[in-house]
Amino acid sequence: MFFKDIAGHNRIKQSLLNTIKQKRVSHAWLFAGNEGNGKLSMAIAYAQYLSCTNKGERDSCGECSSCKKYEKLIHPDLHFVFPVVRTTKFTKPVSDDFLPQWRSFVLETPYHGFEKWLEKLEVENQQAGIFAQESGEIIKKLNFKSYESEYKVMIIWLPEKMNISASNKLLKMIEEPPPKTIFILVAESTENIIQTILSRTQLVKIPKINSESMFATIKERTDFRDEKINDIVRVADGNFIEAEKLINNSEHEQENENFELFSTLMRNAYGVKVNELISWTNKLSQEGREQQKSFLEYALHMLRENFILNISSENKNKIVFLGGKERSFSEKFSKFIHNGNVSEIMNEFNEAYNHIERNGYSKLIFLDLALKIARLLKVKPQ
């Protein structure tokens, strides 16, 4: 992976390069930012440059033995930890059990998301996580001397999914790391990472991809007219995963399902159609936990966008990031999301998310949510 593969972030790239050139390499990094900004690829590009034997001014050479192995993610001093699922074959899973799928997932694109990873794993009704047994694998790998490079690198993707037991053991490794060992944690949310780990890592905040960089990258990859590229850039809002979906001119199946679930819920809730709400509940409760959480996250996003559209309709083309049927639906629906109910509605979705994450009874959770939304949509603006 090369720095040049990642759109934008030129200042961050240069800052990371300088830590290596000036021999100021931290033993523990935390790359944090929103989905679709290329932060996992940034971590791999940094590790590759660190190990490259013929470093260029701005990037790895791509020709040395180390770079050739990084190109396939098979370098013996590069290690990965990432969320996995329990299966009949792997009842106590660790990341190494899923390395073939992981390599395929990472090399497909510089932009990686949790939902895309779950699709690669073909998850059904299971939650993915980094479990306690992973810590033993981390300790075993990193206590060996490096094979070829000066440094061993451990990249941990989504450490916020880490079991508390694994987190505590990782903390000990970060506090007293083996010689020439680099940890790079790549997170989307730091809220669920234990504070003692956060305090021992050097934080690199990686923002959304800026509009200019995204525009230039899309223009290089496609023959779209500038007007169409500008529309993609606006709707994607700095998330290249979203941009790729729009470039491919096909809606993501999960998002399409989420929109149908959201619009159906809101229409039936506003009409207080109890039988339809029960049918909606039954349908959603049959989905897997991760799919249910995906819907709730999507719903929160749609509620935010609709509230903004309602209170600032004159600036909708600048600050509302919706397109297609989402935009058409929201133009009519947004007037029902206002200062009198938006906080309570979003709280209900957040509470439902927390209950689902704790393996609550989904049918009861979603029926309760639907009935509360039916009441809240009738609240008058303040």
C-alpha cells in the first residue's frame, strides 16, 4: 500500500514521513477518524515505508523485497488484529483464522468499512469482535524477534470492538513493548477504547477526505462530467466508500434495505397503523444483530439530515448530504422532524441500539421503538 493510493491528507502524510526520516517513530499510534477516509490504508502505507529498504522522498519504492511482500500483505513482520466471528469451525476465533478473507478485503480498495468486512465474512446472526483469546496471539507474535525488518508492526483495526480482557492485556504490551515493536491502532470511535490505552498512544486524527481531493481522484478514475462528480462529492461527504457506491451507479443492497425499513416505519408510525408496525417489527427482528445495528445507525443518520433539512431548507444544497430517493422522501418527511421531537426520537433509536448490542429481545425492542415513534411524530414544534 502506498501513500499515493489514498486521496488527500497530504499534511498528515508528510508529518508521518517526517517521524521516520527524523527517527521519531512512536511505539504506539492511534489513527482515528470516520469511515471511508483511508485510515487503515494510511497505517499500512506507514508500516510499508518504515520497512522499505529503498525509501523515496514521499513514498515506498515498491520494488524492494519488503515492498513486494507488503503488496500482498504477507510480510513476516507485519501482523493484523481485526474483528472476527465465531463459527462452527472456529469456536474461539482469532484474526489469523480469517487471514485469506482479510487480505482480499484490504487489497480490494484503499477504503474500508465494518459493514463491508461483515459481508466478506458472510455474517448471519452474529456480532463481530476482538475476543479475549486474541491477546495471547498478540503476545506470542510480538515476543519473537523481527524476521527481516528493523521493526515488527502490529496493526489493530477497530480496537473499539475489543473485548475488555483483550484490552487489558494489550495495555500491558503497550506499556512495556518488546524491542522494535510498533502498534498502530485504527479506530472509528475512541469512546469504547479504555482510557489507559488512549493515554499511551500518539493520536493522529484523520478527517474526512476534502472535496478537492475527492473530486480529483474521481475525475482521474472516471470519465464523468464535472457536474456529476460534484454531485457525488457532495453526497459522499468525505467518505470514499459512499463515493465508490455512487461511482458504480448501484445502491448498496444493505442501504437500500435500510431506506425501505426507515421509510416504511415512518409512514406507518405517522399513520398509527399498528398492524403494519407489527409486520415491520417481525421483519426486522428476523435480521441478524449486525444488520439490525446497521439499520439503527442509518436511521440516526437520516434523522439528522431531515432535521437539518427542516430548519435550514434555504441551504439544503450545501449542508444536506442526501441524494436519489432518500432526498425525495426527505423533502416531504423532514417537516415532521423538528425541535419539539428530534432529541427524543434520536434518544429512542440510540436506546434501541444499546439494547440490541446487549443481545436484548429484538422483537420487543423494535415494537416498543415503533410505537414510541408513532407518538413522537405527533408532537408539535416548540
